[in-house]
Amino acid sequence: MGRKKFDGAWECINGGLHLRCCGNLSPESHYPSMTTYPKGTSSSMGEGSEVAITVVFCVMGMTCAACAGSVEKAIKRLPGIREAVVDVLNDKAQVLYLPTIVNEESIRDAIEDAGFEAKSMEDDSSNNTSFQICRVHIGGMTCTSCSSNVQSVLQSLRGVQIAQVALATEEAEIRYDPKIISYTQLMETISNTGFNPILISKGEHISKIELKIDGIKNEQSMYIIEQSLRTLQGVETIETYLDINKIVLTYKPYMTGPRTFIELIESSGSGCFRATIFPNDGGRKAHKQEEINRYFKLLIWSLVFTVPVFLTSMVLMYIPGVKNVLEVKIVNMLNIGLLIRWEFSTPVQFVIGRRFYVGAYKALSKGYANMDLLIALGTNAAYFYSVYVVGRATFSSHFEGSDFFETSSMLISFILLGKYLEVLAKGKTSQAIAKLMDLTPDTATLLTLDDDKGNVLGEREIDSRLIQKNDVIKVVPGTKVASDGFVVWGQSHVNESMITGEAKPVAKMKGDMVIGGTVNENGVLHVKVTRIGSETALSQIVRLVESAQMAKAPVQKYADQISKYFVPIVIVLSLSTWISWFVAGKLHSYPKSWIPSSMNSFELALQFGISVMVIACPCALGLATPTAVMVGTGVGATQGVLIKGGQALESAHKVNCIVFDKTGTLTIGKPVVVTTKLFKNMPVKDFYELVAAAEVNSEHPIAKSIVDHAKNITQDEQNNPSWPQAKEFVSIAGHGVKAIVQNKEIMVGNKKLMLDHNIAISVEAEEILAEAENMAQTGILVSLDGEIVGVLAVSDPLKPDAKEVISILKSMKIKSIMVTGDNWGTANSIARQAGIETVMAEAQPETKAIKVKELQNSGYTVGMVGDGINDSPALVAADVGMAIGAGTDIAIEAADIVLMKSNLEDIIIAIDLAKKTFSRIRLNYIWALGYNILAIPIAAGILFPSTKFRLPPWIAGAAMAASSISVVCSSLLLKKYKKPTKLNNLEMNGIQIE
């Protein structure tokens, strides 16, 4: 049934277990390579004699583990699917299916329904294409049509694997092959679509630094510096700007760094050069501020010209003396008031309103319609009809007509006011990222150590951006840790709340890891730097949050579909409204008393048509989801809950069943050996040397506890014991390990491991195992050369908040299930303590995933909470995978949500935040759709026959602007989020969460 395929894939994972086990929070996935079969061949037999065949799809659009998970879930829900494995790094999905039940087309449709593009391909395992990610700020996008058009143009380029464009952040993230297309070509393409691109970053593992050089006299000086820098290993590109004495370098941070550049520059040219980091303009923050300033200036100038138009048409006409002046005839029926309004409205229409013409032209030239087109059409209709009135009044001695100059100029002014308020509000939606980026201190104290004993020879203050790997920095009380590393001297307490959300300071001593951006509380620490720049935990969290905010929630697909047809439909409705009222007036279908004294039937119809055109607002629809997702994921990050995008949020709010792993999830995850019983006459030290030699190769928490206990047993004789060499080591997932140590075959594991290898278990050993299980302890059997020689009992106590959290989940009508690889006795005992009724024990990794799928087939929306590599299949299979933050790299990457504090209460926060966010999204959509559904008929004059109420176009424009602002402000209310009051009981009951 596809078992060969599945085991092969996860052998890759287990094989890679020893390589890396640090909590890498990067949104970039590090999935193991897939086991591959030639297309059309069988890896297993289906029911009866039916042969299951394998197909490989190229899936475009996957950017992280959450994407891979959603693709895999979409495929596995189809009938006839035997297995599916998604390789996010190589953008492939390999599916094992029964051709009589499902076909390739159905599988492709399922992938595309999940929001990705898919095409069948021959399995090309030799494809080692190296992709890069380019991030670009795009100025000038006004609505969903703009962002969709840019995205489709980028996606169509050869060499672009996936392009995501987010309207809310005004950024694009493009994954491309630099061998086929360059980032400059990408920028040029964006520019050709009519928008202003500004490069943010162009590579995944490349850092960039700008240096200001003092002492440069001519081109020869700059050439000397450039050639010196090119001799350094790790330098990728060098750009020089002689006019401002600036050098821009891109480099590999694991090979070199900015301090090396500065030292080299200052040692060149007989020491006459001085280099400093070039003062930057704040990057993303500067672009946002520039946009705010631009809209503010446009608004002010628009008001300067609009206010006179408004006064002459609506205020001064009612002041007797002034009215007489304004009505003085210049030529025929052309009076001073009309001429003033024409002169002042023209700059508003064509100079200040130029951006709407440019936006509309660029949209039409690319074959789509946007908000700019509606504004341009509406204001042009009012302006040019008014120009017609001016012409008729100039050449006619009896013409009487009303102009609409105030309509066009006031409409543009109100729209600019709305845009100004909108960009102000949108800037606040991304404050979570800004706050995270500001955590890194500006300076750090660098220590100089001697090579022999590590004594401090001196210290100096440097810019924190000059820190390099393996530097030792000094952190005094009250200051922030400048970069990730581990403590080499000193002890203190560090406040990590700004990163993990955990309010209680964490004790740190020699050997403990510290995170950049956290605050040292009360002791001096010397920290050896292990990660810098984009590698730090803080940078990875920022990237994860950025990627989450870029990723669209599935619900936004509906808004995108609506936006494609919205503008053309509104134009048709507007023309229909104008024609209907005009024809009705000509046919005298309504009494003349309906027509205001200052108008005729044509002008009345024209006003209704313009009002319909400008009141409709696709922007509110486009902003409904992304602004809420941005604020929701940002709030989650401040709470220590990292949510990987809109899809994770959308799935999490539906969860009604949670599957828990036991070790490290429900339990503390730091087991200790509490009992040792030997059945053979041998020294305990010798026994533990053999056991530790086998277990030291395993990453399982129980294995680590046994090795730690062995160290304590042998530490009297050796300060740093070295274990005998283990040969032919094999880790058997869910059972234990076996190896050859000192020419003896040793097995350490559970009862099933022994029975599978036909090793007899004595009655005494069975009794000790039963006793341990009754006490919620894990019994571990040890055999030498096929004979049981000892039993270990390992205790891993329940987390203090586990029982309360399970109880709260039950009150939320969420079912809790525990699935573990441990024995039934221990599993049942832990489940009883936690209040969990459904238990599945002695489960292998694939069994956990199968259990998740069974629950999904039963109608549950399943969340899986785990921390280990053996949980990864279940984390991917679940609707929402939640990884405990202290867990392994693969578990964290396979999950949709990462719980930074490793507290179970954060599960409730994640679900509650998801519910609150999607309630807000629903409210945004109800308002955005409801506004258009109600506003368009009112603007069209549906109430006019009965109430004589009509919306002038400038008021319609103000309403349109207000609708966008209201949606953004609605999303911003999520920033007031507070964790559920039920969780306060945990603190009231005195539960301390470590």
C-alpha cells in the first residue's frame, strides 16, 4: 500500500537527524529529498490486482513548509491516493495513486484549487537549479487589480518560479533562477508595467553593506580600494560611487564581514583612508514615510486650488454683495465665477490628478481595469461637461447651464485625503515587523582575547552591524544582546519576552544559548557569536512574519476573482444609470419638479452616472484579508506564536480536534533515569558505558537522559568520559536503537523491539516494566547478544499547565487525543493525569500520520502538536501543524504554527487569535461587499423618486475613500487583542511555566 515509498522518504529524515537539530525558524523550508520512482512504475499494489502508479508534478508557488503542507493535504484528500510527498525545495510533488479511481488531471486540479500551479513532468532528480529570492518594494499600486497584474506579468517570465505581490505591504517576493533571468530584468519588468520598483534584497544567503570612504582624492584611490576588496574570499559584488565616496558590497557572511572590509580599506593607501558604514535611509520605513509625505503634499496643493472652487460654487453665491461680483458677465453668458472655477479646477484635474491618468493608462495598456480608471472617467465626465458649459456660455447670449467643476476638484481632493489616511493606517498594520527590527542594539562591546588562555586583553565599542562570527562580545546588565551566541563566561538572567513572549527572565550560564535582541538583567556575560545578520533568530522571525504577511489566505481568492470583473461592471452600471435617467427625462417619465432648478435632465442624469462610478470601491475588498492577516500574524509574533500565513490562520480557526505528541509536548521533555535494575553480574559503570555508547548517537530525549545519567555514574573516575565506539548503529523509529559495541550486539529500547528480534523477556523484567508503567514511567530494556541484561525506568513528568489546557480545550468543544511511540501503560497513565480520554500508544511516525488522516476522514479539522522529527509526517498531514519552539528543525519547518515559548497555553492563544482574525476578515468582507451593494443603488438614485435624496459625486467620492479607511481601521483593532480570560486561571492557580 505504498509503504516502501513512505519508509524510504522518512529514512532520509532519520538519516539526516544527526546533522542539525537547532531551531531554525526560517520560512524557507529544509525538507529532505524525496525518494523517487520512474514515472508510471509501481511501488506497491493496490487492492486486488490493481497497480498503483507514480506521477511527479512540478508545483509552482510553494515558498515554505506551510505551502508544502497545504499541497500535500489537498492531494491526500482525493480518493484513490495511496501516498503523496511534497518537496518544497525542488518544487515537486510525487503522488502514488490508483488510476481507476483518480487521474492526473484531478490531482492537478486539487493542487491548483489549493492556490498553486502544477504541471506533470518526468522525474528529473538531476535538477540542481539554485534559486534566489528577490524582494522588491513596488510604488504606485492602488488596488487588487494592480497587484494581480504585476504578479501575473512576473509569473509569466521565463526563469521566475513564483512571484507573490502583496498590496497591503506594497512588496513583491520573487523566487527566480539567476542563470536565466537577473534581478535587474525583474525590476525592469515591474517598471514596464507602470510601477516604481525599489530593490529590498536580491539573494537568500548574501548580505549587503554600504561603506562611506573618507580620504578619496581621485578615481585611482577608489580603484586601489576596489582591487584590495576583491582579494577577500566571500566578496560577491562591488559597486563604487565616486561622486559620494560610497562602496556597496555583497558578501557571504559566513566567510567574511564588514569589519574585515573596514580594516582592509584603512590599511590601504598608506593609511590615508577611513571607512564607516554609510548612513542609510531607514529602508522600508523610509519608503513608507516617503509615500505618506507625497500624498500629504498632493492633498495640500489640491486643497489650495479646490477651496476657491468650493467657495465660489457653494458659499459665496449666497452672500449678496459677493454674488453680484461673481455673476458679472465677461463674454456673453460667461461670468467671473464660472471662469474662476475653471481656472482653479484645471490644475487639480491635470496636474494633481495626473497620477490617476497615468495609473489608468498603464492599466489599460496591460489589458486590465483598476480604481484609477473609475476616478479618471468620473472626474473627466464632470470636468469636460463643465468645459462644454464654459464654451456654450462664451459663444451664446442666452445659454443657461450648471457647471460641475466643484465635483471634479472636490472628488480628487477627497480621494487624496482618503489615500493619505489609508497609507497612514496601512503603515500601522506592519508595526510588528518594525518593532522586531528595532530590537537589535546600535552598538556592541567587542572583547579582544589572547589565543592561549582566553584572557581579556581589551575591549572597544563597535557598531553592532560590524559583528562577525566567532567574535566574543560583552553584555553588561541592562543592555541588549547584540547577536545570537552562547555564553563563554559569567551568569545572569535574560529577559526574552520580546522574542518568545515569555515574561519570566531565563537563567543563563556558561554554555547556554542567548538570542540577539534580548535584554540582560543582572550579570555580566561574555557571549561568543554564532549567528549574524540574516542568520539570527530575530532576522529569521522577521522573515517568517514577512513571508506570512505576503502569503494570501485562501479566502482572498474570492476577492481577487471579484476584483477582476468589478471595475468593468461598475463602468457598465454607471453608463446604464446615466442613459436610464437621461432617456427617462427625455420621455418625461418623471415630473419636471424632480429636476433641481439649477439643472436640466441631462445634468441630473450625468450626476447620477458619475456618483455610481466614483462611489464603487474595489480597494476595500482587496484590503479586507491582507490587512487583517498582517495585524494578526504580527500580534501572534508578539505573543510568541509564529503563524506562517493566511492559510494557517484560516485552518486554525476551524480546528475541533487536537492530536498531541507525549514526550516534550505534554511532558516537560527532560526525562531522567529514576531506576536501574541489572539481571547480570556486571559493574554498573560498565553497563552504562555500553548503553551510552549506543544511545549517544540518538537525538531522542530519552536517549539524552540515559547518556546524561551515564555521565553522572562515571564522572567520579573521568571528568569528561568518552564512550566506546559504536558500529553498525541503527535507529529504529518508535522502538529504540541497536549497535555493535566492543564486539557485542547491544539493543536499547521498548518491549516491541525485543520481541521483534526474538529476545525473551523474563517474568522479573515484565514485572518491573509493569510497575514503571503504572507510575507513568517509561521502561527501557537493554539486551546484550540476545539476552536481557537490565531494565531502566525513565520519568518525564507532565507539564504543569497540561491538565488545565486540556480542560480549557474541552470547554471550547475541541477534542484532545494523545498519540505516542511510548508503551501503553505509560501513555495511559500520562493521559489520565492530563485528562485525555483517547490514547494511541506504540505508534510509529507513519502511524501518527495515518491516525490524523482517519480523524480528517471522520469529519474533524485536525491540529497536530509535536516537537520531534518523528512528528513531522503528522504535522504535515494535519490541517494545522503546531511545533513546540524548542523542538527540532524539521518539526518546526513542517509546522504551520510555531509556539516559541513551548507552552501549551499558546495552543489556545493560536486558535483564539485565528478565530478573532477570521471574525475580523468576515466583518471586513461584510462591510466591503455590503457597502458596494447598498451604496451603488443609492448613488444611482433609487431613493430619489420617494425621498428626493441624491448623492452628489464629491460626497460619493468621500464615501468611497472612507470605505477603504474603515476596513484598514477595522483590521487595526486586532492590535487590541488580549489572550482569553480562561488562561488567567493558570496564573491564578500559581502554575509557573518554565
